[in-house]
Amino acid sequence: MEKVLGTDKTDIAEETRLYCQAAMPDAQAKQEAWSLILNQRQPGQPQQRLSKKMRDEVIRAFNHPNQLDLTASYNELYFGQLHDFYKGNIYKLFVSFFYANLPRKGEITDGHLQKLRDLRAGADAAAGKSGGEASFKKVLSDGIEQLER
């Protein structure tokens, strides 16, 4: 990767570098990518936040179908982070995170469906208090429908 990108510091080169690092079939690369997705910070640069585009690149690269042995352990973390990710990010980035990490055909369990249903029920309860969870509930409902097919 460094042979091709070298010292290029353009946005496109940085996005490509982040994507390639997150897509590597390596447990350490997946751990670092997950941290970037949630913490928005590049290693060694505690003051600099990743741009939304760069975070989206990491999100898209993280969960490849041929790397389930490396990413399956993140399922619990994924379901546990959904609502916080929704509350702390722009809608477009949340949707990217949701669908990129949603279990795919062959990976789906009844437990996954139940977790989404539980999150939706919690959003229903919260909506009664604040009314601000409609977008979250819609994405969850769409995800449930997709998994049930």
C-alpha cells in the first residue's frame, strides 16, 4: 500500500489508506478499525478527528463477508452501540454503520432479530418521552424486515 500511496497526504490517499487498513484480514486491523469507527480518532493523533467521509470508508471496509471469522466477535458490540452511534452521529453515517455491519444471509440468528426488536421497543418507550426516535425506529424496522426475508 505504501508503495502505491507513498507520502501522498491528499484526502483521497488518506481515505484509501484507511479503507485498505480496515479491510485487512487481520485481528489487530479490525480492532483498530472498530476503535476508529467509534472513537473517531486516528492512532497517534489524539487531537485530530476523522472526517465523516474517512469514518465512512472505515465502516465500509470493516465487515467483509469473507472475514466473518475476524468480525463475528464484534456482533455484540455492534448491537450494543447502535443507539449511542445513532445519537452521536449524523443520520447518514448511522445508516452506513447500521447496514454495513448488519448480519447477512447465513449469519442471521433469532438472537440478532430479537436484539433489533428490543432496541426498537426501547426506542418506542423513549419516543413516548421525547418523540425524537422516529428515524432510529425506521432504520431498525427496515433492518428487521430485511433480516426476516
